[in-house]
Amino acid sequence: MRRTLAVGALCTGLAAALAGCGGDDPDAGTNGVGKLDPGKIQSRTVEAARSAETVHLAGTVLSGGRTYKLDMRLKGDGGTGSVTTGGSTFQLLRVEKHLYLKAGADFWTHSDDGRGGAGDGAAAQKLDGKYVKVPTGDPAYRRLSTFTDKDVLLDGLLTLHGTLDKGERGTADGTRTIQLTGDEGAGGTLDVSLEGTAYPLRLQRAAGAGTLRLTDWGRDFTLQEPGAGDTVDYGQALPES
């Protein structure tokens, strides 16, 4: 009996020691992405992002001297959400090729040169809170639809510049991550999930050009065109704003 207990104690101690050694492995219990070289991590991450049906993207982007605050839900055939820039916020909704913009009257009466926008008054009031259908031939269509195009937006945002390397391990919203860096962070950083699919979860763009969180990968949502009573078809071109 004493020998049996001694052997049992020895085995228990050995098991604890082995478990302790396993606990020192930073990749224990992960998807294994942290063991890959930086180039393969980037490829795996981009592939995961492209393959996902949906994503929720929120944060700031600096482009062309302007700061854009985005809160967009995106899927293959469109997207919906809000964009804030220059003190103005507008809603975007795209269902396949149909793009709509909704904003308050102040948005339609504002312009960067101070001359005013859509008629300064009565016309702007008619557009207040309505979904304005953006003509496909209007120059604004291409610029605005970019914010609702999952593949175009992610391809542009997920690019790191310079030499790729692996950074620190951490967490993003409670999920374990491995950081991918470009030029030691100067070219941007991307936090990649170490749990489940290797989705990108947080992006810090190069040169301080914004920070974005990417969540709700694969979580479906409904895209529905607004009703006729909530829609204004402005015609061939949008007013300047």
C-alpha cells in the first residue's frame, strides 16, 4: 500500500511538472498562428478577412488631411453605418448597387468653402433625415461607396508597410492576440486573433493615420432598402456639400 501511494504521488508530481512546462508555451491552446513567420501570419489574416461574410469596423481614419470616424457593418453585397468628418455625421446604406445617404439639414447646408450646400434652407429641410439615393454617375458615388465595400475597404486598411515582424502578445476585447508590425510599428501594427480563426482584431495605421477595431466577424445582419416614404431621389447629381 505504501509503495502504491508513493508511486501515485510520484506520478502526480510528474504530471504537475509537465503541466507547468506546458504553461510556459505562449502558443498553448491557441490556433498556432503565433508560431508562423510574419509573412504567413499576414497571408492567413488577409485570407480570413476576405473569407468572412461580415465584419463590424469602427474607429478613425486620417486621409487627405481629413479625419473620418467610421462605424460600419459590412458584408459582400453592401453595408450600413455612420461616417463623421469635419463636424458633420451622415449615415450610409448600400444594398448591392443602390447607395443612400442620410443626414440632417445642417449637413446639406454646410460646405468647406462656406457658400452653403443644398439650397440653404427649404431644399435642405426636405432632405433632412431622408435617405437620398446617390446617382451611380455622380462623383460622390465612388467615394462614398468605398466606405460600404468590405473588400475594397479592408484591402486598403490591412496593408502594413515596410519589413514585417512579430510583436508582442496581448489581448483585444478579451481575445488573445499576436501583433504583426511593419517597420517595428512605424509602418502600422495589426493585432491578430490567436483564438479560433486568425481574424484581424485591431489596426493601428502607419504614421498615426488612425486606429480601427474589427469585430463581429461572420455575424450576419440585415440590409434592407428604405421605404419610398423615407427616400428622396435627387436626380442626376447630388448637391455640393
